[in-house]
Amino acid sequence: MPFFRRWLGRAMKPATEVFGEWAKIGKDEGMERGHARSVSEMLEFAEGKLKQNGKNFSAMDIGCGNGWVVRKISQFESCSLSAGVDGAKEMIEKAKEIDPDGEGIYHYGILPDWQPAEKFDFIHSMECFYYLNDPISFVKKVHDDWMNAGGWIVMGVDHYEENTDSLSWPEHVGVHMTTLSESQWIDAYKSAGFGDITAWRGGKKEGFVGTLIIAAKKIE
């Protein structure tokens, strides 16, 4: 990823600390630009599925950063509530500064322990789950404790086994990343109880194999 800095020779830092630093120097804007293509595909897929329900929906963006996806989702015609959570305080502070009128609701919370007070119909996450030590268990937790029956989750990750260019990122960025293969991610969703699981590579361009995107439904 072009916005990554090298942290060679330094001890690993918590991802929340690194992203907090990035928020201070404006690198969150580069993250937004870098992920825009994949996120557009993810939201287009989700909007189509949510429209089929024929009712308003609530949404949560896990790892929301400066809240740019939260604000995009809030513009969906049938969105009744759009919220986000991030473990970097500086990102949440920036989200609230950008959105003083409250198009979205922004929570500071350290994952996997933080849990929302309510459940949601749509969960979005881009480039977040693999920073956890046990993302497979977190997928199960999201299924059980974060989502309403019939709801959809759409998750995107750029760091995965088949994207060989990403395998050096933990060293370059200086943070822990759990490396899973595409099949391991899909199995995690199956084991958690999700159905209608779809996986594809999104945002492809020259020199980039694509974001691994997984969409799944919490069976009613």
C-alpha cells in the first residue's frame, strides 16, 4: 500500500497507536483514497441485498477510521442509523470533527472486547479484522452479538495469504497482522453460523491482486 511507512528495526506497536499517529498527520485521507474502489464494490453489493428486505436498516462500520464509510452509508435511502467504531481515539475525534452535524455515530472502543449496546442489520469492515490476535473468534462474536437475524456483513481485507505483496506488511508497518488464506476466512464465516457466503476479489488494478471481500448473511 503506497501510504505505508517502514518501521524496520522497531518493536511492534498496537495498530490503534499507529493509526492514531496517522490521523494526526493526515494519512487517513490516503487510506480513504486507497480503499475507495474496493469499498464502493462492497457497499454496492450490500445496498442491493438490503433493498431486498424492503425496510429500513441500521449499520455499523468496524474499524471506521475517520468515518468516511459511515457517512457514505448514512446517505443510503433506507438507512435509519449509521455508526462506526475504532480503537484509535484520534480517528474518532477526527470523525466527529468532520461530521459535526452527526450524520453518523462514532464510538471509541478497543476490539475484540468492545461490544455495541444494540444489534445491527448491516456490518461493514475494511482492513480491520486481521489486526486482531484471533480474528476467527471475532467473526463468531460479530455473528452472535452484533447482528440482527437476516442481517448482512461485508468484510474486506488486503492482507491475506494469496496477496503475497502483503506478507511483508507487518514488518513494514510495525504492527501485528494475522495472516489467513482465502479458504480460512471463508471457513471462519461458515463455522460462525453465517449462510449465503460469497467471496470475490475487489478493487483489482495493475499490480494489485485485489481486496478479498467476503459477504455473508446471518440466517434468520
